[in-house]
Amino acid sequence: MTSLALIEAAAARLQGHARRTPLLNAPLLDRIAGRRVFVKAECLQLTGSFKFRGGWSAVSALPPEIRAKGVVAYSSGNHALGVALAAAMHGVPSVIIMPADAPPVKIANTRAYGAEVVTYDRDTESREDIGTALSTERGLTLIKPYDEPQVIAGQGTCGLEIAEQAAAAGISEAPVLTCCGGGGLTAGIALALQARAPGLTVHPCEPEGFDDTARSLAAGQILRNARPSGSICDAIVTPEPGRITFPILQRLCGAGLVATDEEALRAMALAFTHLRIVLEPGGAIALAAALFHADALGSDTAICTASGGNVDPGLFRQALDRFA
């Protein structure tokens, strides 16, 4: 299982390969939120999201003779990109299973990193079944997007950086809002902060209608979403919390927050206007929660992850139109 030691080992392997992303602040965002808001800009990470951390962690942890046979992963896009680039940097083949309705930019960039892309219908087919079959048929190692200890450990390196950057900014107590799908980033950050900055409490953030983690935490058991798709926040739409991640979230996280697709678009526009960073909807949901829903947290400071920036130009233009 994932531990601080596993996260620290992942951080050592990532040294010199991943970027240390900045913790940004803008006074005009603070004014909108009614509190100080610090943004961990993982949209500036390699491949445009935090997922490179987990992809590199998992690929680099494989024994060389196993890694040489290649890897397979399933993803709506960001995990696909992270694993594809990590595999390419290690000189090994990768096969990525992606929904046919994934953003075209994510499919194109995954192929550009050298991966073989296999598409599927997320409403009628199981990516897990396809991944298991390809792994068996071709002798590939399956790297799951969140229910995998080495992936969680890689995402936890983001938490190590948040702990250091918050301390440098004089922040010892604050909610940390994370964009949450299956819970790999949220679990990894929560584990890192428990050890390094226990005054920083993690709160998962999700789009309205796909708040399986928030509902599961409130119910004390894993609950599924009613439908597999339907939000523009494609990067964080998952059926339910992970079997490995959920117990970590139960133990370490506070209540989940929910924001609408429209609020995610507004957050994207505000992030570009005031921070000059590009976010995709799923990567903006924690900022949306910090800007529009953080009153319930009762804190004068909030930290949030800007977890990804792989957005199609047309959708990004829709977001910017909020300020037209």
C-alpha cells in the first residue's frame, strides 16, 4: 500500500524528470473568493497535468525486464498522456485505451508521444475488461489510473511540494481543495500532508452530478454515479471512488465540495485572466470550489490544485466568452 516512504521514493525517481510546479496567488482572485486563494499549477506539469507524476512513478518502478515488454493503461486523457510520455522516455512501448469521445487534443497528443491508442464506447464497453485482455494477450503491464500504489505515490509528490510551498508562504492551517475523479491525486496529497503538514486538510472537489466521492464520504461507503458521462469535466468523471483510494480518503479527508460545469468554465476564464494559466474544466473544478463554494470551510486561506490544462481550443473559447 502507498505510504510516505513510497511517496518519497517516487519523488527521488521523479527528480530531474518532472517539474516542480509553482503555487500561485493573485489579489483579484482573492477578492472574488473573499479569502486568499493559492493555486498549485499542475497544468504546467509535463503533458499538461499532474498525471505525469504517477505515470513516471509507475513505469520507473517496474523491473527492467518487465518494463521492456511494454505497458497498457486506460484513461480519458491525462493518465494516457502521462503514461505514454513516461513509457517513451524509458524507450518502451505503450498501448492506451481511451473513450472515443475523449477530447481530440488528448487523443492526438497521446499518439504523438508514440502510444498505440485503442478507442472504446464508454457507455457500452468496459475499459477495465479491454485493459485486462490486452495485458494478458500481449504481456503488457497494466497501469491503472488511480487504484495503483505507485501511481498514488507519484501523485503524492505534489503534496510534498504543497507542504514545502505552503510553509514558505507562512501557511500552516488551510483547506486544500483537490480536483477528484478516482481519488489518486487526492489520496496521494492527503498522505503527504498528513506527514508533512497536518494542519492542511484535503477536501475533494467534483462536478455536479458526478460527485460520487463527496456522496461516498458522507455515506461512509462507496456509491456510484448514476451515469458514466455527461459533464464537460471529462478528466475527473469516474464511476465511483477507487477501492484503494477510498479508505485513504475516508481516513484523511474532510467533506467533499461540488461545483457546476458553468462554474468550472468561469474558473477557467478567471485563471487565464488573473494567473495567465490555461485550465481544462476538470482541472478547474477545485478552483471553482475555492472561488464560489469555500464559505462552508470557514477559512481565510484556501489552497487548490489546478490539475490539468489539456483543453480543446473551442471549449477554451467558450470559457473566455464568460469575460467577453
